Amino acid sequence: MRYGFIGLGNLGGHLAASLARAGIALVVHDRDPAARARFDALGAGWADSPEAAVAEVDAVITCLPSPAISEAVLAQILPAMKPGADWIEMSTLGREDMLRLALRAQAAGMGVLECPVTGGVHLAARGEITLLAGGDAELVERHRPALQAMGGRLFHMGPLGAAAVIKVITNMLAFIHLVADAEALMLAKRGGLDLKTAWEAIAASSGNSFVHETEGQLILNGSYDIAFTMDLALKDLGFAMGFGREFGVPLDLASATEQTFLRGRAAYGGGAQSTQIAKLLEDLLGTDLRAEGFPARLE
């Protein structure tokens, strides 16, 4: 099968590169032409527009930063798609946005699969990120080789919309853990502990988390460079709060975390790294969380 891929940013670029390295026939597009050199070297085709990226493919994959951009790109590509082609949406959308856009694509004769990912950009770069699929089982199986080329584990969560729910849940947990980890590290620092040893002890304890093991290192380095912004964190937390209202679930921790991220965005801007949420405590207390031996970026 031949795939198109639209959206070669921090995440999408790694996902598309994994497809190319796996030898899957691929044509790619991004609005930033600087992305082309990477894919020329990998032997993928380059398209100068979304329409050109989908004209001859069996399926198109999109990985875009917002529901509005996903909707705009879908409107561009629908008239150019071959009859019977599929759309695989890997952006993080709210469930209602996903279902609404899926109806539009299905009305045009396309199969639709949602497949957001979780685990972080560094795992996407290694082809080990986790994929969360929603849609018909037949579509999951049709595209399983391509999906597994991009990720280490693939979970079929159920019908369209199911993956949007679990993706929001995983991100909600990650942001709660991030705020908690910043508080824990600050307690260690203000309590006079060596931060490197404290980080190692937490990682070996019942209080450990994936966020501590990964983003905690970037806090201690001081780069905060997780390639995920305050704006994106607040978008996902907003989705979580919406699900809480819809499903009648009190989300006290998520609500408090959303308020913390609102303060973080006000202090550092929406384009700041989400891990800079720890900097709120650092600035408030005049105490940095630096330690030697931690990387500026995750590999």
C-alpha cells in the first residue's frame, strides 16, 4: 500500500520517518519546506501541497497540532483522494471533533481510523511509541503493518471516538504526574537532599512514574525540552475536563492541574515547554532544580 503523510512536526516527522525506514511507499507534505531534506534522504516522495500528497495513495495519515488545522487539511484533501482510500488521523482531537470529521470523510467514501499516540517524542523517534486505535477492526488490520512500523505497541480501543477518550486520559495523568514530580523534587531540594540521588531513589520507589523517569530528567538538566507546549497541555486538559462533565466524574486533581498550567502559560507563554511548569515553583521559591548528569533531550 502507498501512504501519504501530512504534518512533519516534532511528532509527525518521527512517525513518518519510521514508515520510510520500514520501506513503506510514502509521499509526505509539510507546510515547512525545510522538512523535505530529511525525507529525500530516506527515499520518500515529497509533495508541495496536501492535495498532491494524497492524489495517488491508498491511505493518508495526518498528524497536526489542532482540531481546526485537521479540519482545514481534511477539507483540502477530500476532493483529491482516490475512491475508497482511508484516512488515519494521528492528531490528538476531542471525541466530538473526531466523530464530526469522520462523518465528513465517510460521506465522501473514505474509511476512517483514529490513532493518536502516547509515550513522548523520544519514543516516536525510536519507533517505540504506543498507538491507540479507534475504528473498525478491519481497518486496524488493513493498516497494522504501517501502524506497527511507527510504534512498539498497538491497542485497538474500540469504535471511533474510543481512542480520543483514552488519549486524553493518558495525557491528563501525565500532566498531573508532572506537577506532582516538580513538587517532589522541590521538597527534596529544600530538604537538603542531593537531587541526583533523590531522583534515583524515587525512580526505584513506589512513587515512581514514567513522567519522573523521563521529564524529570529534563527538569533537572534545566533544558525542559520535551517538545510539547503549554498550549497543547491546556488543550488536552480542556478535553479531560469536558469528559468529566459529560461522564459525571469529579476531576479534582485534573482541575487543579489545569489551573497550574494556566499560571504557567501566563508566566512563560503558550509556546513554552510543558515541563517548565516546574519553573513556577523554582521562580516562586528562588530555588533551582539543577543536578549534574541529566540530558538536555531524551534519546
